Amino acid sequence: MPHRPVSLHAPRGSATAAEIEAAIDAVLENADDVPVDFPADVLAAAERAVAELTDGEDRVDLEHVPFVTLDPASSTDLDQAMHLERTDDGYRVLYAIADVPAFVPLGGRIDEEARTRGATVYLPDRRIPLHPTLISEAAGSLLPDQRTPAFVWRLDLNDRADVRGIQLDRAWVRSREKLAYDIVQEELDAGRGRPVMQLLLEIGHLRTEREADRGGASLNVPEQEIVADEDTVRLQWRTPAPIEDANAQISLMTGMAAATLMLKHGVGILRTMPPADQRAMARFRRQAEVLGVPWENGVTYGAFLRSLDWTQPRHLALLNQAASLFRGASYAAFTSPDEAPEDPVQAAIAAPYAHTTAPLRRLVDRFVLLVCHAHAQGIPVAPELLAALGEIPDVMRTTAARAGDLERRAFQVVETAVLSRRAGETFAGTVIDRREASSSENGDGAPVRVEVQLQDPPVTLWAPGVDAEIGTELAVRLGPVDPSTGRLTAQLADS
């Protein structure tokens, strides 16, 4: 869906940026367990690490390779750069990943601080970085025309884009250009896309086909996007462009290659997810039948999801239900083959997988890169790295839960600020969930509320006392903010 123009005034349904900033400041003040500012000694350690970076370490010189980055236009923490080539029998992908360990030694002060954070936290009007910005947005970021240390994956693919060769080196790289998703997609749509981006689309399409072959599932659901300028903040839908999907496939492929290396050598950290519960899958199949969008026998789960169109209300309801099928994502560390998971397959991806492409923004990736580099070079994993592996899954689980709660509260602040101005207005929506009372709440177990996804603005609301089947289209009237929850509520428009 194309983006609407950004308004410079405060139209209906907008909120001032100052309001949002003050409200999120209040959220952070009440989040005592979320580290925001870096201690002075961590900042000093970052300055020393940048100043002391030298050519002393044995690195491959790949500055001649014309790498480019591809990210949202505003991004400055650039984890990945790529160079793609066509070969006689397929393709070669050179994927440079920021070498965070070059600045963050194990056991050092920056490492200690990063383990309290886990990942960069993205809030509507700011981000709380994993590392000091001197590293994450400057010396360690793959910015254009900057000589930067990187781990470089070399993945050789056949003409179906199956991975046939894996190599990983530490190198010096120099990105040629910082490309932005929206501009690249516009160029491709106009028929004047850069050759490397055309090749990215080609490889991405083949990798999507391979995903379908192995039964992987991708949800075709748009994102809620917060659009801000100097004066206003508002909500709208955002659908990822095809070039973003292709770029995501390169990252997924690299994560699968990392998992392959670690399982082969018996040391590593995998991203795990158990298969969906069979009763939940059966329930989902029944829901599809009731909604008139049957999931035919012989069609894989992933293929069925790819056939759904979120712009159709019944499809949107199914996609929201599908998002709840795969739960329990976690990490599994192992320091010997005997400790590796019995079933290492990440269920949604339908293959073993590891996080390895975002070390500036996610703690675990740094450890995966170091382990994979040792495996690729045929050298033992360092004892201090082995000792640290077992701690990382718990760190990631704890910090992710804390960050997720903070992000939800911050987004709720924006939704409430934007929509509270529209109390009493009527909106079209689709029922995406239906909750029944427990016996203690209601003796007959009757439904007590439904969750409604509005089309515009793109928010969900609970409608207490409303009974409707999932997939039902209805009109709701926006009510006031519930003082007990801070959330907006809705009721049927004709009630």
C-alpha cells in the first residue's frame, strides 16, 4: 500500500510529537529495569576500542569489492552489506556483517553492559541502543566510504539458489553506497533498477521458492507504522516492498548457513521454535473452513498463508490467528554434539536457523559469528567463548521480554494519544479474536468481548459485551480511554 503524504499540520487523528515524547519519557521513568544511558566507563571503553583498532589482526582485504547496504532511509546502524554475482552454475553472495567483536572483547566492560541490554530497543520516537553509538552508528557501522572491519560470508549457490558452499572470513570492507528500500523499489518499478538489486530480486524469488519447498511459512501481514514529522505523529499501514522480502531471504539464508556450520561442528547457539500444536492447527483449519477460505488437503501451511490477502477482511482474520500458532521461540546453546537439540528445526522457517546478521543490534549474533568463524577456519572455539555460550539464551530471553513489554507500552501511548481525539467516531473493522468468560465471570460461558482490527487507522480494539464470529465485518464506535488499562475501547455503532 503506498504511503500517504506526511502532513505538516495537526489533522484529525494526529498527535503532536511533543505529546508523544513526554508520554514516552514517563513510560521510561517507570521502567527502572531498562538501561537507557550508558555509564561513563562504558563510553570511555568504546572510545578506546575505536582509537585502538589497527591492522594488526589477520584480515582479508576486500575493500575492492563494491558492497552496498540496503536499509530504511533513516538507518545509521548498518549491520549488513552485500555484493551479488552471477556464476557459471548459479550465484555467489558476499554478505558482510559488522565485526562488533573487533570493538567489544569478551568479558570487557562493553560486553558486560551489552549483556544487560540484549538488543537495541526501538520505540516510536527513539531507540535505546545495544552498544554506544560511537560503535553502532559510526566506527562499527557499514557506512559508505568508510573502511570497516567485517565478517564476510561467501555463499555459493546453484541455479536454484540452494547453498552449495559456505565460507566465512574476517575482512576489511568499504561499502560503496547506502541504498534505501523505498527508492530502490521505485527504481525497480520504473524499470531502471540497479543490476545488483535486480539480481537480489532474482535470488530472493528463488529462495522464496525454496522456502515453499521445505514447508516454511511467512505471514503476509502489513505493519503498523508510526509516521512522525516536526509537528505530528499518526498511524498508518505499511506493507513491505518486494525488495525488502528479497533482502530478508538473504538474511534467512545466512542464518541457515550459520546453523549448518554449528551443527556440523557441534558447538553453537540456534534460534529454536517448536512445531505448532496439532490441536491449534486443527482449530485453525476449522476456522478457515468456517470463514469460507478452506485450507485444502495437500496444500502446505506455508503455501496456504502465502495465498491469503490481508486486504480481504476474512483473510486478515485468518492471518491474525495464524500468528498465534507458532509460539515458544527461544535459543539453544551447545558446546558438544551431545548437547545439540534433538530436533534443531526452527518450525516457522522449517530448517535449522541462527541469528547472525545483526550484531550491532542483537547480542546473540556476536557470539554466533565468533563461533562460526572458528568452524569455518578449522580452529578450536576459544575457551572463554565456550564458557560464555551457555549464558546467552537466558540473557536473550530475559531482555527480550523486558524490551517487548516496553515497546508495547510505548506503542500503546501513541495509539491512545492519536485515537483519544476521535472518541465517538465510527470505524469499519474485522473481528480477529473472540474471548469467552470463565465460569466465574459468567455462569453460561457466553462470549464477553471481541477484538476488532480497524482498517484505518490500523489499530486493534477490544469491544466488551460484543458477540461476533471471527471474520465478521462490523462498525464500531470508539469509546473513551479505560482508566484501569489506559486502552481505548469500542462498542457496536448501533448500540
